[in-house]
Amino acid sequence: MLASQSAKDFSYPAVGATRDGLPAGYSVLHDCIELGAGSATFTRAMQALQEWKMFDVPDVRLCWTNASIRAGQAVAIVIGHFGFWSLNFCKIVYVINEDGPLRRFGFAYGTLREHAEQGEERFMLEWDHASDRVSYDILSFSRSGKWPVKAAYPLARWLQRRFLRHSLTAMANAVRAG
């Protein structure tokens, strides 16, 4: 099932908008956390991101954590919420690997038609050479895609905010442990 998702289209028209400018009509979430300083911290953070450690959060499972970070890679996210589980498919839209005054590494994935919502989420590391600070940043835009999510939209937003908070903590813990 997961392999077949790579050929599927995204479920929203603004593909790549976490890079170029967020579209109207979507809810936006954005936050970041400082992970430390220096080259060693950035290297540990890159390894953690490549191992999908940002998904080491309660009631969320990524299928599969050995998925490579490359455009077109499909992943499935299994989410437990209030006694039931949902399966949602995404595909990596683009990869970030930039070096300059700011060293950036990360990627964005977008929802596929088999996802309960429509939108995109970017996971990015940034090392500011001037300050030597390393940070982890999440940016997403989304809207209800299927009728159950529309009916329970406040709950869906709460789950998204919860994931964001837990993901920031998971990356901080992974970099510290690394």
C-alpha cells in the first residue's frame, strides 16, 4: 500500500508553498526550538532528522523510520486518537540542503489523497554561522480534507498543535542523547 502512494498526486494545489509563501484559506502552525550550538550539534540534529526522530512522540508512528529523505518518498503516519487509529499518507515535496551564512537541512512533505487533511509540513534545521546557534523549525499549513475531520476540526487542530510541541521536544532530546 505504501509503495503505491509514491505515484499518487498531492491532495492540495499549493505544493511547495512552505518554501515560497503560504497560501490563503489554510490554518498555519509554526514554531522552533534552539538545539544548541556548533558543528557537532548540527551534525547530531541532521542525523536525528534523517532517522525521523521528530516522530518519536506519543501516539504517532511513522512507517517506516528508515525511509530516505528524498523528493517523492512516500511515508505513512499512524496516529492514535481517543481509542482509534488513523492511517495518513504523505510524500516528500522537496529537500533542503543549503550552505552559506545559514546552513539549512530538512524537507517538506505534503498530504496525499489518502490523508484526512490537506496541506504541507516542513521540518528544517538551521545553523546560523554568525551566532553559532542551531535550531529546529516546523512550519505547516492545513485544512480539513475528509468529512470526519471537518466535523471534528477543533480536535484535529489540537492534535496538530500537540504533535508540534512533542516533535520539538523529541528533536531536542535526540540531539542531547546523540
